[in-house]
Amino acid sequence: MIVPASEPSTTPIPVDGTSQVSSSRRVAAGGAVALLCLAAVLLEATADLLPDDPVVGVLTPVRLVLGIGLVGAAVGGVGLRRWRTPLDPAIAALLLAAAAATVVAGQPWAAWRGVLTAAATYYLVVGVRRAMPGSESAFGLLALVAVAVAGSVAARQAAAGTSTGFCRGALDGSADVCGPDAVIRAVGTFSNPNLLAAFLVLLLPVAAAGAARLADHASRLLAAGIVVVGYAAVLLTASRGGVLAAVAGVVVFVVVRRSVSNGDGARRRRTGTGVALLLGVVCSAVAAGAALLLLAPDGLVGVRAEVWTAAVRLTAEHPLGVGPGRAGALLDAAIPGDEAFQHAHDLWLNWAVETGVPGLVAVLALTVGTAIGIVRATRAGSAMAAAAGAGLAGFAVMSVADHPGNAIRVSIALWAVLALVAAEVPVRTRRRWRPSQPATRVRSRSGSR
């Protein structure tokens, strides 16, 4: 119908697209800020990039960057529902257990804030993944940068014969005294060779997945060289647990990666094999740790036997925990001798000592939930989840007789890799029940039904 010029038109006026454009720019800017903040945090974990002195109060530079990144992710369109992951209940329980142990022990909150900082890294990674759905390649590049920095410094130390204060004289650790015949252990950008090995074990499979995603052959070749340097750096640490963990991670990565690369029909069958292998490695490592713990009273595993025995005794005496960060000091007091301990030389046992039985249950739930998440995400075809799962499997093997996650920089990397898995797994929500509507017959214009 033609509307007369004198009549007001009822046709809807087209909405100006300026607001939509500004909204899309705001979302893109928020995601970019979150990604850049995450890069700064991971560089801090790699090379201790940011200063340690607080900016104001308890707000350190890394916490400030984390806060800006979380705000950026929120501005980038990540609402409350999109922050959710399957590991949220376990993380909340762990934070509550650590807080309760802090109150019971009557200690300052500095160690608890360290746990909170690591958890904030987890949610920043989740926020970046949800704000920028195609960010798998960016995570692979970040892992490549981290491996290149830490691995090249370690290689330089070995080539120059730089004294690090750590040596390996025999594989059984009976002659680890620096001398003319001892091998200098590389520490890279960390204070301890075991920390460097754990950091590389976590990120090398992710870096390898990032290398495989590069577009051209030349870039993939250079990235593969960086990955090789990273694995060589693990060898240069002369960490027995680190080398074993790296081998376990490679095996899991190769098998699970091939499972993801196959077609849908074959993929599900081979994914079952890869996931079974991954879980088998982790369960075998935990079983080996339990066996060593049972043999501990006979002194068959060296000084770790005394550490584990004392840790179990402390957990029994303090079922609510001795407080975050206090395990090392109490183990020193409980074990005779001059050797100083920083932790219980077992990830799960150390959490049990410091946060009690509630913390142990939370960490076990976090471990099982992550394993289930790896299964689900890998079956869905996520190559990044497969790579992150391989790194976590290797880290679990290393954590049976050590606790590198006790260091805040390794802890940040650990929680970031955990988030790479969790962000790939959708949270299962219950469908709301709605009463079915009765079917209605539509009468045609001609009157027929």
C-alpha cells in the first residue's frame, strides 16, 4: 500500500548500526585485553617478569594484571554463566578448605592469597577461551614462547658450564655433590632444576599442539625445533622424575593425538585406548606412590620415606590442616637431621597436611574431575584438550614423589593448563520441565481439516 505524504508512516525506521558496531568493538577490545594480560601472567610464570613488590596493600603486579584481564573478559561478553566449568565445585571446596586451615592455624593469609592467585589464573584462561572461541592457536603460541625462553636459558647454562649449585653425580642420588666428575644440572629461569622440568613437562605437549596448528611448513619446522630444545632442556635438568614424566607425557600425547586425528568412527574406538592409557599412567603413578608409602617404615625409599611417614602423622594429628605453606617447617621439626624440606614431596599428601581431610577430598575431586574432562573433551575431538591432558598426565607422574606445584610460578602454569581442559568441556545443565502442549488442528480457509 502506498502511504500518502501527509500521513505518518507506520513502517519501522531502520536502526542505526553505530551501536552494534561499538558493541562489537567493545567485545573485541575486552577479549584482546584479557589475552594480553594472560600473556603477561604466563611470561611472569616463565621468566619472573613482573616485580614482586606490592603496588598497594596486598595487590601485587601479577594480581593487578589478573584483575584487569578478568574485567577485560567480562567486557568481552563473558557473563556469569559462561564462566562456569565442571571443576568449579572442587575449586570452591579447595579454597574453603585452605581458608578454614588458615583460620584454625591462626596464621596470616599470604599463603591463601597465593592459592587464590592461581585460581584466578584458571578463570582468566577460561574467560579468554570463552571471549575468543578461536584462541587455541594463541595458547599454542604462548606455550611455544614459554618453552623457548625457559629451554634456551637452560641450554645456554649447559653450553657455558654455568654453575647452578645443583649437580648430579649418580642416578641414584648417592653422590650429588658438585665436583669435577659431576654433571651440572640446568635450572633455566627457575631456582631449582625440578621446577624447570615440571614447567616444561606441563607446557611441552601444548607447545607441540601449537606447532602442529601453524599454517606453513617453515613455521612448523621452526616451532618443532623449539619443542626439541624444550625436551633437551628436560634432559639437561638431570631430574629423574622430570625425565620419566616427560616420557609419559609424550606417550599419552602421541596416542591421544592420533585418536583425535582419526575419523568419527575410528576416533571413538582409538580415543578409548588413548584415554585408558592416560588414566593408566596416572593410576599407576598413584599406585606406585601408595606402594612406596607402605614401604616407607622399612626405609626402602630414602629420605622421602621419612617425609611421607611424618606427613601422614601430621594429617592424622591435624585433620583440618596445619595451614597453607606450613608443611615444610613442620616436617623439618618432625624429621631429625640437617636436611630442610619445603613440602611433603607428594602433591596430594602435601595438600592433606596443609588443608586437612577437606582439602585432600577437594584435590582428589579436582584430579578425578580433570581426568573425566580430558575424556569428554578428547572424545569431542579437541586437540588442545588432548595436549593439555598429556601435560597433566606427565605432571601427575612427577608429583607422586615431588611437589613442584608448591612454587607459585609452576602453580600458575598448572592452573592454566587445567583451565585449557575445563574450558573445552561444557557444563551439563538440567533441562527445565515444560508441560507438553496439546496438538491443535489448523482449519484451512476452505473449511477442510
